[in-house]
Amino acid sequence: MPDDRLIVAIDLPNALEGLQLAERLGEAVSFYKIGLGMLTGGGLALANELKQDHGKRIFLDMKLFDIGATIESAVRGLAQFDLDFLTVHGDPHVVRAAKEGAAGKELKILAVTILTSLDRADLDAGLMKAGDLPDLVAERAARAFEAGADGVIASPQEAAMIRALPEAAGRLIVTPGVRPAGAALGDQKRVATPAQALENGADHIVVGRPVWAAADPAAAARAILAEIS
């Protein structure tokens, strides 16, 4: 059974390239993340094909944010594809509406606390309340859990803090911003190695560029799997 703790982000322009990547990765990878960047390039069709025809698990990273009624109807529509994870912003009204939309389906609702590419200066620019970033992440995570979130997205540095929350018992922590030892940081500001992220309490790690940009993506994925096993 492939190790589904590794989620490979398919950050490619279209579904055709995404499918080619999945074929190159073969049995090495069992869980894929498809994000907003591929939505107009056939992302939903790719999600469906990888799930139904290839038996892969799918994380749809849409980071939805809207009024409750719109969130509920959007999630209800997405839930019919029988995918595994969906992200929404961690505001309690959004989480509650998403859980309503996913009712009766296996789709897990994951709340985004604070995007891993942001720092305190970015939060100031967005008029977010004062405070240290890790504390705000933990507070947003606790509120999302209280609103019914099945899990949260958080950087590796915050995973331990969130895992320690009483509200986090039995909930998922999924960490982007994971870079294998020696890999370039790219646009992430809060990072860790795969092993560190799991030690910090993450259930799944999301890795994109270090896998899909590698000369041999399957070898890159197997190296990460070896590191975490």
C-alpha cells in the first residue's frame, strides 16, 4: 500500500501535463493536490480521472471564501465528485457552511489558518489583528475546529502548536511549505523538511516543485517517502 502521507501538488498549467506527471509517478504516489491554478486548465476533470480511473486520493485546494449560502452550494457541487480533501478559509462561518455542503459525503473540510507565504508585514497590510503569527494560527485553528473543520492547513512550524490544542484531537493537520533537505525554498517563507513536519504532528505533507520539477519525479517522490518512513 503506497504511503499516503505524501501528497504531491500538481502545480502544472493543464490537466494533460498533470496526467502525464501522474503516469510518470505511477505507484510511487497515491495522493494528489489540485489547486486553483489549474481550475481553468481542466483541474476538476483531472481530479475526477485520477480518482475514478486510477484510484488516487485527491485534495482539491480551492481555499473557498464567500457568504455561507454560496459556500454551501459550491461545496455540495464539489462533494459529488467523491474527492477526499477540500480547503476553505478558516473563518467559522465558512467552515460551518462547507460542512453543511459536504454532509453525507466522505469529503473532509480543511481550514486554511494563515497562508504559508505570508508574514507579519503581510498581515498588517491586510488589517489583520496584532499578535505573533504562530499564536494567530493556533487561535484560528481552534476556532475552525470548533466550527466543525475536519482538519487544518498549517505550516510545519505551527503543526506542533496546533497538535497540542485540545480541539485538535482526532483532526487532521496538512502541511505545505515542506521542502526535502537541500531543496530550494521557492515562494514559501515558513518551511521544514518532510520528517520534521511529521514529527511536529502533521498527518500529511504537501510537496510540489521538488517532485514535479525533478528530472526523475518518481525517484524524487521515493526519496521523500524513504525520508519519512
